[in-house]
Amino acid sequence: MEESIICSQCESELAEQDIFCPNCGYPEKGDETEINKYHFRVKLKRDIVTDAEKKMKNVKILLYIIIGLNACLGLFYLFDEFTFADGIGNLIAALIFTGCLIWVNKNPLMGILAAFVFWILLQLSVIFVDPALIFQGILMKGVFLAIFIKGVNSAYDYKKYNAQLQEMNAN
Amino acid sequence: MKEVCRFCNSEQAASFKFCSQCGRRNTQLQEKDEKTENKYRRNLQYLSVYTLFSIILLLVEALTDTTFEILVIWTVLFALIDIIFAVVQPGIWHKVFPKSLRPELILLMILIGIVTAVVVSYSVSHINRILFEEVYVYMPMFEDTQYPLPFAILIVAVCPALFEELAFRGFVFNNIEVIAGRKSAILGSAFLFGLVHFSLISLFWIIPFGLMLAYFRSKYSSMFYGMLIHFTHNASIILLEYYGYF
């Protein structure tokens, strides 16, 4: 009588002659090297996911900072009659970035992309006041840009490697 | 049906994920993943190039004078760009016209266009008057031309209805749909549609307007109804201004 073997990782049934689990790839009857290889592959993927999570979190922190700055500046401007309209603009910007932040939680890639495009537009729109303003705080803008771009790349890696880990049932 | 592992030629169960003898992943799954990834990268690239391109051009446009001739040049330029991007990704052309036209829908879209135009004209002119103590108008640009009203309708109503719809409900919508799905496509295309109009204050109505257009595009999988609303909306705004209502 055939004795059924259950995979120790994903609990799916293995046939008698199976060395690897056909569902998650775990070397149920493999030697030590094969088991080590399996764990190494899982760790590699898990590292990428952790790294992506960190970079996506950076984007969120950046968004909190941008929202805070815009909200404070907006409120400050509202109290002055001459800058009242600018204040409204800042508050709307803060509101839109808040919307993007909510979006990042639901769909990281789209949320980060939306915030990124809106941020670029805001940075470029200073040319209506004075084109030289684009270069103001260029270092900080460069850092923001890098965080956004890394965020966009990470959002995809996160999705891709998470799906692979789920397939290997190693979450 | 049995399958065969391409690495060790051992027989495997149908639609296996990993080979039970050598532990490697099913190559068919691998290829499918790579295909999805390539498609995703390509669509993201198209989308980024288009967005960057249009933002920069719009900034330049905003810095030029608003005379009739310059407006015509910009309109033609943007129309060309939208057409080029639509030609590069031919998947949108069959989405222009719906499979069957429904008269009651056409009537509804025209009505929506007129109602939104009245609401927007009224509220925007009020907000602008309060905040900036001035009102933005379209007609002065066309006053020196031979036929002010037809030209205004052509440039402000017909062209945007055709080309903005082709770009946002066609090109942008399709690309985002591939990358992130239908819901994101509706939200994302409306957001970008709002941003390219270059006015923080106007976002409060342009984004909901874009959401509505994208929703119809998604529901009837055709750009035609969106074009109809867009045209009626813009044309009504011009007519309201021409006959001095707001």
C-alpha cells in the first residue's frame, strides 16, 4: 500500500518517487546541499522584499514631510491677505499628497507614481515665478527624486518577489 | 495530461509548478512571468515618456503668449503628439467607437456635458473672482479672427474632445490598465488629466470630471461617449461665454 507523503513546507501531497515538492519546490527527500540551496533562494527573495519595503517606507516618510510642509506653509499664508491664494494652493497640494499617501497603502506602484508626477509638476511650475528657482535647494530635490525613483522600482520588485515567495509557500 | 520537465526530461503532472525530480521551476510559468514583466516595463516606459513629454511642453506652452496663431500651433502640436503615441500603441483604435451606438446614452452624455458646463462655469467664475479678483475667458483670443465662434468651437471644443480623449482615455488608460488594473486606470488617468490642466484650484472639478469620463470609457469600453461629453461640455462653456451668461 502506498504511503502518502506530506510536504513539510506547504502540506501538499507528494507521490512516492518525488524528490522535490511539485507545489513549492522544497526538496523533501533531497540531501543537505539541496535543502540549503532552497533556503538560500528563499532568503535571497525575502531580502529583496525587505529592501523594497524599506524603500517604499522611505517614500511614505517623504510624503508625510511634504504634506506637513505644504499644510504649515498653507495655513501660514492664509493669515495674510496678499498670500491668501497661495495658501489655498499649498493646502490643495497637501490634500492631493494625502490622497497619494492613501493610494500608496492600497496600490504602492500607482500611489508612488501619482505622487512623483505631481511633485515634479510642482517643482517645475516655479518657472512661472522665476526660472532660476528650479535650482533652489537642488541637493534636497535630488534626494527627493532618488527616493521617488527607488520607490517606483521597489513597488514592482515587492509585488514580483512576494508572488514568488507565495508560490514557494515561504511567507 | 502529463507534462515533461525541460531540464531533466522527467514526466510531471499537468500544470506543475516545480519539477518533482530536479526541483527547477516549470519553464512555462517562468516564460509567462517574463512576458508579463516585459509588457509591464514597456507600458511603464511609454507612460513615463508621454507624461514627461507633455508636462514639459505644457510648461513651455504656458510661458508663450496666448494669441490665436500661437494657440493654433500648440493645438496642432499636441494633436500630433497624441496621434503619434496612439500609433505606437495601436491597441486603442478599436476602442474609439463602440460596437453599437445607443441613442439614449448619446442623449444622456449630451445632457451631462451641458449640466457640468453650467455648474463649472458658474462655480469657477465665482471662485476666481473671490480668490484672484479676475475671471479667465476664452473669447478674446478669437475676436480678431474672421469667424470668432466657429474657430473657438474648433480649437476649444472639437480638438480637446478628440485628442485629449485619445490620450487620456485611450493611451494613458490602456497603459495603466496593463500595469495596475482597471480601477487604477480610472483613478490614474483622471489624476493625470487633472494635472495637465495646470491649475490647482480647478482640480476640484477636473478630477471628478476625469473620473466620470474614465468610468464611461471603462463601462462601455469605448472612448466615444467620453468624447461626446467632453465636446458638449467645452462647447457649452464657449457658448455660455459668447452669449454673456457668466
